[in-house]
Amino acid sequence: MILIFRHGVQQPEIDAVLDRLGSLGVKAHVTRGAERIVLTLEGEEDILRAAQLEALAGVERLVATQKPYKLASRDYRPEKTELRLGRLKLGAKRIVVMAGPCSVESRAQCFEIGDAVAKAGATVFRGGAFKPRTSPYSFQGLGQEGLEILAEVRERTGLLIITEVMDTRDVELVARYADIIQIGARNVQNFSLLNEVGRGQVPVFVKRGMMTTITEFLMSAEYVMSNGNESVILCERGIRTFDTTLRNTLDLAAVPVLQSLTHLPVIVDPSHGVGDWRYVVPMARAGVAAGADGLMIEVHNSPATAFSDGVQSLLPERFADGMGEIRKVARAVGRTV
């Protein structure tokens, strides 16, 4: 079960509840979020109900849930979370589009792409300063130099910045530059990293792993939230199946499933989902139709010479054309871009 305290609860009131739970032999895990304090309780529901905990000072309500992901579930928050990102609101009527190169390669490259995607209607610039690569000999990113370039793109274009962190030692550094911190598919079950970003206040964008179930995916979000950071965004980016035609199989059914299970915003990344630029826009349209709250699309001004993932990157003009198609689908389902 979950016990939710009222806004403005005082420490003596929390201590009184913890003492009462201790007398019942109930273990309580305390989560201190930016908005509220929550206890996750290990105990029999009948005992907890009989204890009349909701009558204690400072307690808002007691919620029963059998789901292993407590804070990410609709049981904890029945209404959809609308996450404030600067001037943006993610999870509301407007579909947020994140676009940019897989890797930050140079200032000139990012400026050109940033200008183009902003003009086309994107509101968040994506770019990797640290790159997880299958081969240790592949380009690994520019590191802090890349982060500084991203900050310049934000200053130049007004776009918010999302970039990936791979190591617990880099979380503080990345948080100084990023508006949204990305946890990549390969790190979706890196629990030390999830705990570390959960201790901060920068919104966390969690990508589904290549072989991660829906429940495992939501448990990764739970790791972040249980450390106090409830600003979590989920991203479906394709899973591995027996078919090898495309890079991954984009599991669009995951979008409505997640929307029913969790209050967190759900994003679709069609670029990694298919791995071929020819199919990115059709799957972006499908993601919007399935109910996604946003899209993440890779855009490069010279895909043939890209340091990474050029084959799945759209040219800026194709991205602009694709945005026109995406807007049509958004209108059809009562949303905007």
C-alpha cells in the first residue's frame, strides 16, 4: 500500500505516522519528492485499513495497489501527469517533438541542425555528448565539450536540451547543462545510475531496453521516483524480436498499454524503432495516432558522414515535411504539435 501525506506536512506528523506503523510491525519506505512525501508500506491491507491511518494528522490518503511499481502506477496518481519543462507542458494536449543528431559532432553541425528543427516546429534539441557504442573503437562522444555546445544551441535557438548520461560520476556534470537527462536503452536496468538521477531534480527520460518487458520498464521508472524525482518520461524505442528486416520492432502497442498503467508521459522514438530513415515518418505518424505524448526523431545535415546512426537520420528538409504530416494526424486525434 501507499500512504500519501498532505502538502506542507510537518516532520512531527511524519514521525507520528512512522511510530504508529512501527507499532503495527509495518515497514515503511520514505520517498521525499519535490511536491509531496510518500510512504510505501509493507504490510497486510486489512491491518493497515483497521489502523485508521487516514485519521492521523498530515495524512492525505491511503492507496491500495498490487503493482510492483507503486509511484509510477495509476493507483498512486489516477490523473495523467503533465510535466512542466520550462515553457512546455509534456503530457498535455500539445505533442512535444524532440529532434537533433545522434551525436554532437561540432558546433557548426549542431547550430545548423538546431536552427532547422526549431524552424520546423521542434521544441527540444537532442544530441549525445556521451555515446554508448557497441564497439569500444567507435566514436564515444565529445564529453563536456559536447555539453557546452548543447548549451550554446539552447542559447541560440531557445530549444530545451536533452542528452544522455552513462555514468554515475557524470550525473552532476550533465545536470548542469541538460533540461532533461536521458537514460539510454542499454542503461535502463543500471540501478545505480537510476538511483543517482533520482536524487536530483532534473527531469529523467527513460528509454525502454531492447529486451525489457513493460513491467521491467516501469520498475526502472520506479527506481528514479523512489529516490524523490517524480519528473519521469517514458520512451518506447523498439525491442528485439526474431525479425531482422529492421533494426528493432517498434512496439506501438506499448503506448496505449503504458497510458493505461501509468500516469507518466509516454514518448515514441521511431528512429531507433526502425533504424531506417525511410520508415521514420510513417512510424512517427503511427506513434501519434497510438496516443504518444511526444516524439524523438534523429535529424542530421549530412547523414552519409554522420559519426553515428546516419542511416536512420532524416535530412532537415525531410524532417520539416514530416512535421507537416505529423500535424495532420495530431489534429485528427484532437491534439496539436
